[in-house]
Amino acid sequence: MSSPLILITNDDGYQSAGIQALARAVASLGEVYVVAPDGPRSGAAASITCTTPVSFSALSVPRTYSCTGTPVDCVKLALEQIVPRKPDLLLSGINHGDNASVSIHYSGTMGAVFEGCMKEIPSIGVSLYLQHGQSYEDNPVSEDALTAIAELCRRVLEQGLPQDTCLNVNLPVAHRFRGWQVCRQARGRWSAEWITAANPRGQQSFWLTGQFTDLEPQAEDTDFAALREGYGSVVPVTVDMTAFAAMERVARLVQ
Amino acid sequence: MSSPLILITNDDGYQSAGIQALARAVASLGEVYVVAPDGPRSGAAASITCTTPVSFSALSVPRTYSCTGTPVDCVKLALEQIVPRKPDLLLSGINHGDNASVSIHYSGTMGAVFEGCMKEIPSIGVSLYLQHGQSYEDNPVSEDALTAIAELCRRVLEQGLPQDTCLNVNLPVAHRFRGWQVCRQARGRWSAEWITAANPRGQQSFWLTGQFTDLEPQAEDTDFAALREGYGSVVPVTVDMTAFAAMERVARLVQ
């Protein structure tokens, strides 16, 4: 069997500390390709570029490319134009900031993961849960946690993931890795999302910001609960968004 | 009880024929606000604008605003800066092209709907399934179908939707509306996604395009099956992306 092919992308851009840490962590598991945006794409979700062409450039590091598009564009371009065969694993991250709870919907990190999953590649997004005042640079992911990520990747390479399922992994800031908890997406809400931007032309404009509220602070089986307790959270995520539990009620609604 | 407040957005921009048809269709149900992008945002998914400020302008039509951001930005701005109270219903569309199967993940139309749902507003996305060579302008949504959408909205205003659940509605091109089918998201795959763009500077660049394949052409309970048969498809969609069916297998994987 040939060496596994691992494709890595992110939404913070190829220069970010997180993607470099991730590439280093899994370097011994196979042949690693990095295809990542040429700059920050935070909040890109699974967006794709429809109104302009997209291009990519090989960088001086072997098998490393920067791309003018979104994280999903990076994956689509890599698969058709860059990597020599279908990857055995897709990784996205390590994101500067968590993608737990409903933040998964805005996350460019997880957008790339959905894309890998829809292309039937086992795909994992990794993000770092930073609390107020913490920065990624001051709180790099510990070697301990990077070892745990590599072990998780090794197992996924060996065993695969269920159909249409990918993983949303979030890590707490900690020197010692305490272990994984498999959990569900917490119910959450963003509010107070805009602050007025200074504008020299007099027009009102707004910066997106916001405060997150965990709507289930008592629950013990959510990603936020795991992170609060200092565990790495692993949410199995499906790209089938059908609300099966709601089918009957909606069927009555349209009758 | 005061008149319901209905917020409408889309990803094709406020000038598009689809959003105007939708606003007209539900005008008699309540007080309608339109807050939509200032131009096309196809493929915007649930992306948000993090790197620049966003602004909006009131247009000459009452309660109609254009916004420089994404569809999700439109919803977030409308809720905090424009509408006088929490909307009773959020609509997005009518999109030029379907958002059935996995296209839901790239859809700016549905991104706005997820946002409404996460803000606990009953939310519905409406898209038009155009086949090769069809354009929205040549195939406007029939009066018959617009009446059916208005009736669906009336019922949702009356009965609400289950928690964390929104609707992904797609319409076939047809003069007579044949009825709704409540269904699940079809498994599908996009491939052959890039064509080389002419580039006067010599750099290789690529336009995103692609061919869609329904991976379950025999299934009768999917959105694509309903559309092929000439029905309007209604997929109940959950913003909880947890793959509950995969929890045990993933738990064994990380043990």
C-alpha cells in the first residue's frame, strides 16, 4: 500500500501558525499537500467563488499552494488541479478560535470539511477554543494535543468515517491534553452583533462582532460542556441536513 | 394581534425578479421588509463579513433596503438595525436555480434561512429548479405556485415550525402547481468543477462550474425525485448538524 495522501487547508490562510502546526503534526502519517487561501477567510462558511476566476500558486515549500479563493474553492481546486490522486484524509485548521455550537455554520474551516465529506474523503476540522483575551500566538496548541490529533488521524486513515459524516474537533487551551469527548453540537445564540464603525464619509457602517450564549449551560453532552471541562470535543457531523424528526409535523403543515 | 412582520432577503440582490415576486406573493399576509444584498451573492453559503465594515441604504420603495454584505449579514443587520421588532417569518429567494440536495451547503439563499432559524424565527428558503437552457426570466414562477407559497407562509405564521428547523423549498418550472412533497435531501455530487479561464497575463486561472449527479436516482423520497415528478419539494432542515447515528462508531474510534 502506498503512503496515504493527506490534503490540508484552512480559513486563516497558508501563513497561519495553526495550519503549520497541523501539517507538522501529521507529517509522518503520509504525503501531505497544503492548499490554503492566500489570506484570512474567517466566516467564509462553505461559500464558493462564482463571480470571478480563481487561481493558485506553488509556494517555495514543497507540495504547498496558496489560492485566491475560499476554503471550499481550495478543496475543489486541489482535487481537480493539484493533488495526484484522491486524498485519503482531508484536514482543515487549526483555526484561531472555536467552531463549536452554531458557529459551525459560519466557519470556513468547517466549510472545507463539508466539501471533503461530500467528495467522500474522511474529513476533520480542528479549531482552538480561545477565551477572552487569549490569542493563538500566546496559546499554541500543546505538543500533547498535537500528538492526540495525529493519533486520531491515524485511526481515521485506518478505519474511515461513516458515510456523509465528518468530524468537528475543538481543543481547549491547555498544556496537558486531557482526552476526547464525543458530543453533540450545543444549542447556542449570537447576539449584540454589530458595532458602529467610524466612517470619514459620514455614512453609517457596522463591524460584525457579537456575544455567544450557550443555551444549554447545564447539559453535559455538548461540545461546549466538553471544552469547559478541559476536554477536546469531537462532534460527528452529517452533511445531510434533513430534519428527520420534523418530517411528520411538516407533512401535516402542507397537507 | 398586530399584523405579522415578514423579513425577506435573498442572494441574487434586491433587483432580482425572484425577490420581487416573493414580496408580492406575501404582501397581503403582513408588513413586509426587504433587506437584500446590493448585487449577486450566489454561492455565499452562510458566510459573514469579518474583514470590512458593512452598510445598508434605504431604497425608494418603502421598507426596502440594500446591503453591502452577504445574505447572513443582511439578516443580522435587519434584526438589530432595521426592523422594529423580531420578525414572525423570514423568507429568502426566490433563487434563480435550485438549492436541492447538497447544493444547500453552498447556497446564500439557505445561509440566510439558517440564520433566521438560529434566531428562532420560522424561516423558509424558496428556489426555482431550472434545467439546462432555462432562465428565470423566461420561466417566471407561475401565479399558481406563488399562491401555494403564500398559503404555506400563512400556515407557518399560524403554526410555527419545530425548534431549530427551517424549510428548504424548491419549485419546478410549470404553469400549473402540482402540489408539495415533503422529502429528504438527496445524496448528490458535483464534479468537473473547473474550466480554464482566458487570462491576458498568462497566469492559469479557473472558473467554477460543475455537473451535478443525483447519487440516488431510484429513490422516491428525495427532493430531486419530487422536482423530477413536477412537485414542489419541501425539505425540513435542521441547524443541528450532529450526526447522531454516527455517535457510537465515532466514540469507539477515539477510545
